[in-house]
Amino acid sequence: MSEVRLPLRVCILLSAAVLIGTCRSSDDRSIIGGGPCGTMAGDANRNAPIVCVDDSSRLLKVSHETIVAHHVAASDKKPVVVQWFTKSGGGDLQIDIRPGCVTDLKCDGRGHCKAKTMPVDKETRCKYDVWITGGEHDRLDPDVVVVPCC
């Protein structure tokens, strides 16, 4: 009887190891391929917006052209993190945003930028420039809109 259980246990342990090895948390999405922007969908969730930058041609495109974010997250009242990812998952993505909407803007040089929203009393709109350093891409000037939350 124990001879049958041993192969079964080994099979279960191997299956668990494969499953654990192939799973990843949502925080890992910036590392894999084009991150969350491989399909260019973006995410308009006001508590965790993602802007996708299509860098597949000379003319950059963003999804969403205007991103709206809460000034604090509904769940924990901390500033919302706005993230930008290139579709390719690479490139030296750069963002230059007008004052009043975000702070702590950081770009990693590998197709990802992020910033935290600032406190606002009313809807605040900020234009920003997005480009790829050293590339053949033209600059874009979409908007970030920060709105009071909760």
C-alpha cells in the first residue's frame, strides 16, 4: 500500500512545485514582456490606473488619452500610483508632467514609469509629455486628471 502512495506523493509534490513556479503576483507584471500592456488595453481603474504607451511605430499612442485617478485610494486613503508601461516592455520611457497632479515621478529606463497622486480639493487636470529617449518617436501630450475620493 505504501508503494502506491509514494509515487502519488511525488506526483503531487512535483505538481505543486510547477504550479508555484509558474504563478506570480500582480506586482511582477512590469517584468514580463510588455507588462500589462502587451494587448494595449490599459486600465482606467481610478484606484490603480495603468496607461499603455504603444511604441510600435513612430507615432506614439497612449491608452487612455486621458487617465482619471483618485487623489487617494478608496481602500487605504494613501496616494494612488499611476503607472505607464510601453507595449514592447522596453525602451527608455520618459514622462514630463505639469505641476499639480502627481509627485515622486520615477522612470526605470526599461519601459515603466510611475507617480503618486497629490491631494486635491477639486478636479485637477495636468497635461504631460511622453516620449522614448533616443528613439524615432514623436512626443505625445495626453492628460492626467486627479479627482477627490471618498
